[in-house]
Amino acid sequence: TSMNLESRSILRTIRVGEVAPGSVTVRWDGRGENGSLVAPGRYLIAVVVTDSLGQSSRGETLARVDY
């Protein structure tokens, strides 16, 4: 999920199906749910993973969008 830090609005959620254990790369194209490019600025990227037992873990990182 990507969230604009200034407006606190969630702009896009990307769901990835079942994957093998290990490192996974998911690319965000800088677009919101409506397909438009998001405004330049700082964004919080939240990642939630769930294992086969239904246990979840969450992590967050910051990203900056500049055009």
C-alpha cells in the first residue's frame, strides 16, 4: 500500500499472489488506483505478508517520487 505522507491518503494497494519463500521484488509504477501518476512527494510504502498458517507480519519504508 502506498500512502501520501502529507495528505495521509492511501493511493494504491498492490496484491501479489502466492510466492515461494525468499526475496520478492514488487515494482510500483508511481500510479494511483485510478491509473494517474501520483503527485511528487514523500510516500509511506507498507508491506504485509501472510504465511501459509495465516500469520502476518508488516513492514514499512519511505519512498520519494520526483518527476
